Amino acid sequence: ATAGPSLRWLRFAAGLSVEDVAEATHTSVSSVKRWEAHGLRAPAPSAVHALAHALGASPQQVQVALRP
């Protein structure tokens, strides 16, 4: 199975900083960094949708990007 782009790649492609994504998803910079590093806690479904909207990606792309 081919993995999709990483969350960090999606963020770079959208031209956003970690701070931009944190603001767009109403979460902390540390949470965004954890998500990008495949930290233990995956974001809530509402955050996945907010990430998708902020990154110009589909929720499915974000879900794939969040997988370790």
C-alpha cells in the first residue's frame, strides 16, 4: 500500500506554519508538532476536519498523513 503525503508535507504544500495550523484548528502548537511527529494522541474528528480545511486537503488525506 502506498502511503500518502505526511502531515508536515501537506502543511508545507499549503504554505502554512505550525502556528498557522494551530490557530486554524484551535489547538496548541505542541499538539500540531505531536501530530506531525506521529505522537500518541490522534486528533479528534473535528480537528481532522479543521486540519483538512486549513491544509486544503480531504479528511481522508489527513487521516492517512496521521498514521505512523
